[in-house]
Amino acid sequence: MPKKTLILVAIFIFCFTLAYAERETSLVITKGAEKKISMAVSDFNCKKESQIDSQIPKELTFILLEDLKAFNIFNIIENREFIRDNEAADTKSGTISFKEWSLLGANALIKANCYYEGNELVIEGKLYDVNMGQLTIGKRYIGSQKSMRRMVHKLADEIYYRFTGQRGIAQTKIAFIAKYNGFKELFVMDFDGFNPVRLTADNSLVISPDWSPDGKSIAYTTYRNGRPEVYNVDANTGNQRALVTGGGLNSAPAFSPDGQKIALSTSRDGNSEIYLFHLGGRGLTRLTNNSGIDTSPSWSPNGREVVFTSDRSGNPHLYVMDAEGTNVRRLTYHGNYNDQAAWSPKPGERIAFSSRFGGKFDIFTIKVDGTNLQQLTVNGGNNERPRWSPDGSQILFSSTRTGVPQIWVMSSDGSDQRRLTDFKEGAYSPSWSPRSPD
């Protein structure tokens, strides 16, 4: 393929710059309405004789509060003065006055403390059932002061598990793209936006990261050799290896749920089509075959279907096919530009995607049968690249509502939207890791 043609195709794949001709459609803008668990969280009580820095208990309390709020199932009692008065009364009496905590409106109570054992920081947390007046769990974590955020995240996940029976997301990571020395590189940060770490030094354009199901590596697209190729990077060591190179344009990798395959877009046989790359060494298998451009695949949670973007109808829309490339059916009909689909990890649930509606891109979700379209973002700017949390309760996305793109997160119904990053030159293209096995 001539170099000029390659450049034009690349621009078409990643931009889909088409004329805007909006169709009328019926939308539902959702808001959170589920009843939450009322919870009181005492300040961390850190022993003075252990020479704890005075800022540490404040920071530990802040981390735990933010973690619990992020789960979006707890109603955290905000009146810190009342909580401190109750805590002081408990300390003075040597017992917990569950009646007083109940009068404060709490159904659950967390008390935590910290101290040093030698050079190690110890964090202890206890969860109480206020209505029953009894201890539910007690946990103890020990590590360096540098690991205190991780220890609090573990405590938060344990608390979440006790209420839901599911592992929490406080120990998960988020991959994203940001500028470094003038180039767009791959970064990883904690689920709350803290501790960003650069993983790549490709000195080029890096886009479309996707976590492996075991959370050990990230597939991504890089222009390190002048044209888009798919690489894989170890999330801990930063070691890289090429997966799909040569043969045209290779982009938009998406791991299958079993981790054995990667769906991607490649133009090796002409225009861009969806292929499967078999990590076991069997090479590539072609799934789509039409004159349009097919890209941006995402797997169903059971690995039996793939949703992808195609302009085969004239404009970019979402299509679903079986994992073998058969039974292709169109999913979206509203608007004229729908892209960047992400399938919810909850079986039979919804597909999130970005759509140009009202002149800007916003995040929508739709049922897998194409019904019940819901608009989640309405706050101005462009909102793109939605990606689900591993439990399906939240959605990451990139938004320009405050200027340059930043990573935001919201509940799956569009409520509780909050910013995670504040990079001077922006951050975008997020991907959420699976949950920690412990």
C-alpha cells in the first residue's frame, strides 16, 4: 500500500472525521437512586508513643473515607465534629456506645488505629454493626510507611466484601496515556488517581491500552517504528514485547476474557478488519470481511461475542458478532457517529460507548439487544473512551469539560462524576485493571 494511502487510512481509522447529521432519538438521562448504607468512620487513632507523624492519621483517615465514598454503596456521615465527640466519649468510657452512634444515623461504624513496630507501620481496622452492637470484622496490616495507601485500600476492599460478597476495586489500577518529554506514553496509577507511574519510553505516540485478564500486562498501540503496531508491556517491570507488527496498520487491542486471544484491527489484507491474535502462537485469524473500516473491538464477559465499530453503513456505528465472526448485527441507530464500545463485565448487562450527540461526544450505554439507550454525560466538552470497572459498578472516561482531556470516573448510571487526574497537558484513553486476587 502506498505511504500516502497508509496515512489517509490511519487518519480515517482513529478519527472517523465525517459530516455530522444528527437523527432524532429517544434518550433517558439516569441518576443514582439506590439506598445506601449509612456509615460512620472515626479518625485514625495513632499512638503518640510510637512517634507517628501528626499528618499520617489525617492522611489515613482521608484515604479510607475517599475509598468508601468511591464504592458508591455507603452514605458516609460527614459531620466530623459529632463523630469526634462520640469517639471521645467512647475512649473516656472504655466502651462503644452503639446507641449514640445509632442516634447519629449510623448503621455501621469503623474504628481504626496505627502504630509502629520497629520500622514497620501497623494499621488496624474494625467494622461494627451498630444495630446489632457487635464487631463484624477486625483486620491488621503491616508494612512500610510508603505502603500505607495500599494497606488502607486493602482494608476498604475488605469492608466492601463484607457488605456485598464481592471483592472491592480499591486495589485496582488504571492505565492511561499522558505526555512525557513531548511524547504520549503509557502510565499506570491507583484507582483513586494517586501514584502515577510511567511504563513506556517509546518516544512516540502511544494509544488504546487494554489490561490482560490476570492484571499482569497491558496491550497497547505504539507508533515507535513509524506506523501503528501492537505491543505488550509488563505492568510491574515495564518489559515490552511486540505482538502484531508489519502488514499494514495494527491497532485497538482487546484481550479476550480467558487471556488466550487479542482482538484487534489490522489492514494487512487491504482495509482495516477485525482479527484475532492467538497468544499461543497460532498467528492471526480474520473475523470481518467487508469494504468498510472495522475497528475498536470489545469482548462480551463470556467471550462468546465481540462488539466493534464499523462504517459499513456509511457512518461509524456499533455492531455485534459472534467470536467466530458470524451472526453480525447492527447495535446502534441513533446519531451518525458511535465508537469506542466497552462491554460491561456483568453478564447480560450493557455496552458503554461514545457518541456524537448535540455537536459533542458524550457517553451512552445501551442494552446488548439495542434497546434502552441511556445518556450518562451532559456536562459539556467531549466525553470519550468509556471503560468499565471490573465489577461493572463504575465507568472511566476521558473528558475535556475543564479544558485539556483528563480522566474522570462515574457510577454506571452516570451519577457521582469526579475527576481523577490533573495533568498539565492532559490524560486520556483509560483502561481499568481487573481486581486483585487477594
